[in-house]
Amino acid sequence: MRKLIFLWIALGLSACVSVVMPTPLPTSPPTLSPSLTATVEWFPATETPTLFPVEITTPIPQISPNLGEIIFSEDFSSAHGWTVEDTNRGSINVKNYEINLIINEPKAFLYSVSEEAQFTDFYVEIIARPSLCSGKDEYGLMFRATKNITYYRYSLSCDGEVRLDRIIGGVAFSPQSWLPSASVPSAAPSESRLGVWAVGDEFHFFINGEKQFTITDNQITKGSFGVFARSAGENAVTVSFTDLLVHEIE
């Protein structure tokens, strides 16, 4: 009888004890390794939202900025101070008082920057002569250019449009996306006089003395000048530049 009583008490106590199961430890999510390389988009393919005030104006003939003396000039009588090259993708050379950019490979980009001048406020002009280009091939003037792949790029396309890009550390953004202009030749060979008026963060852009648009941008404050050409498709591109003049602003 005692054994039965003890057995009954033991069974009762065991029924009152809760069995606690161990909680499984949470599984840590896998660690994602950051990419070590980034693709540089030198020429944005689509229109980029404008982060700064933009004023687009109808071209007006014979607008002349209030200019002072010439403070820098380049007649390209020699290649001194300019980047030249000769590779499979193309070549850059200086001869006959011109700097010539010749692109052989599809979708290649060539540019040359002067090491002679560093300016903040100025009015700069240069004559561009595309002899072989079509469609969205483009060419133009670089300004406030520095050695760390930072500059503004004033572009004309070979189908009659104009645009402004800003490149900082090799990453491109378009304060002004492609804008049709009656001032831009839509065929080659042709000749255009590109002009940029820059004071502080305000820029006015001209072609053959006709104002194209105005941009306010304070990202690049000082630099030199350069020229560039780009093949947007499969065809070769040849563009020459001459008569670079830089005026002070009165």
C-alpha cells in the first residue's frame, strides 16, 4: 500500500513539472561583400533630373558678353602643354594650327586638356570643325578641368543638339540634357564657334554668338580647358579645334 501511495505522489509531481525546450539560436544572415569596382558612366544615356535651376532661352543672334582683355590664348602652333596620343582607338595630334581628334574604334572617347591655364571667371571661345561625324556622335569644349577627372563638358551632337555634363571623379551628371538647337550644324564638315561665359556658379553658353541656355552650378570652381570627341555608334569620328581665346570678365 505504501508503494502505491509513493507511486501516486511521484506521478502527480511529474505531471506538474513543465518541460522547457531550448530555443533555437537565430541564424545570422549571410554577409554581402560590397562590390570593389564601379562602372563609370562617362556619357549618361538618359535624361538626368536637374538638381539646379535651369533657364532655357531661345537663341538670340549677336549677344556679346561684357568682355575684358585676352588673358590666355592657344593657336595650336605646337603641342606643348596638351595631351597627345596614338593608340588603336584613335589619335590626338597638333598640326597646321589645329588640335585633331581622330577616333577609329566604335563608341570611343578621346580628350585633351591644357596644362597651361587655371581659371575661375572667364569667357572662353574655341572653333570646332567636325569633318567626319553623324547622329549622336559628339564633340566640344571642356572647362574648369582638373587632373582628377573632374570638369564641365559643353557638347554639340552631330544631329543638331547641345548639352552640358558635369564630371566629378569620373562620374557624369547632366545639368542640361540634350536640347535641340538651330545653331548646331547637323552635318559634317562644318564649323562652329563655341563660347562659355562663367562667373562663380553662373554659366551662359553660346554658339556663333547665339545664346543657347544658362545653368547655375557650384560643384567645380576652378580649372583648365580641353577638347573632346566621342563616337556614339560604329562610325569613325574626326574633329579639329583651333583658336582658343580666354577673356577676363569686366
